[in-house]
Amino acid sequence: MLLSDTDITRAIGSGQLRITPHEASLIQPSSVDVRLDRHLLLWPERHPDVWYVDDYIDPAVENPMTSVEISDRGSLIAPGQMVLASTVEHITLDATLAARVEGKSSIGRLGLATHITAGFIDPGFSGHITLELVNHAPRPILLHAGMRIGQLCLFQLTSPASRPYGSDGLASHYQQQPRGPVASRSHIGWRTWPTHTSEEATQ
């Protein structure tokens, strides 16, 4: 069930949902607007001395990124460029709520994508939300710290999660995300699963 503005206000009041800092004016009919913080992570220049010998990204290993801040005049994101950003807001969900971060219509119409398929937030999550921004427009887009960058949609679970995000054994890599974006931690506990059937393995 998608929460309405009335439900969102009630969830904040009961402690099911905590948003810090929170402004009531950011609550929309069925979402809460979130704002862009000034911290960004960029991919380093493609040079073997400071990046990779091979020109590819491997999710099985750590991929270092460069930390920068949006200037007072704003910072440009080039066409086709992808940067990691984060919300000003620190979000905490209890075991009864899940959420999604979606883009703002007005921002999407300028060609800026707010996330790359990674908009789902598990019950129990607590932290700042990392955003994967991509410029799909033919010209650079100016990012302003503090601008509305997306909207948080809240969903009531049919029953509380028995093992909320952050529980032992779940490998919740991004619990208590600090202020600022967090780079991929896919390499932590990396594994793959067999893709051959037993019949194929004996051939």
C-alpha cells in the first residue's frame, strides 16, 4: 500500500519514519521530496597510474572514486556522465515500511536521471540515500546543492519484516550510510553461483 500525505505525516509522528532534517512543505500527495547534498563521487580520469590498467569496471573488486563538492555556483554534469550523489535527508524506516526513491518529473524532463535501477529501500534502513545521477541530455546540466532531486515513496508492508535491513547475516553493506554518497561495496563478500546444470558439468 502506497502511503498518502496523511499516512506519511502519521508515520513521521509515530516514529515509523524518521527524516532529518524534515520540512512539512516537502510532503507531496503520496511522496516526500528529497534534496541534493553538496558531496559527490566522480570516476577518476582513465590513466593507468591512478585508475585501472585494464579499461573496465569489475564488480568483484573495489572501485575507487574521487570525492568533490558542488560549488556555490553549482557544478556541471556532462552529457553521458554518471556521478554518485546523496540526499540531504537522513532516512530511517522501521520494520513495517519500505520505500522507493524516484526522480522528480521536472528534473527528468531536463534529461537528468536520479538513480540507475537502485531506488528500492528495505525496511529497517537508516542513513543518507546514495543517488546514481546520469545526464541523458545533449548538454551539460548544472547541479545545485540543496535542489529538489527526487521523491521518497513509502509503502506499508503486509506484516513487519522479520529480518530488517542491517540484521545479522544479511550483508547489509549500506546500513547507517554517512553523509555523502557511498561507492559500491559489491566486492565485499563477493561470490558467484554455478550456471551449469549437473548434466552440462559432466559433458
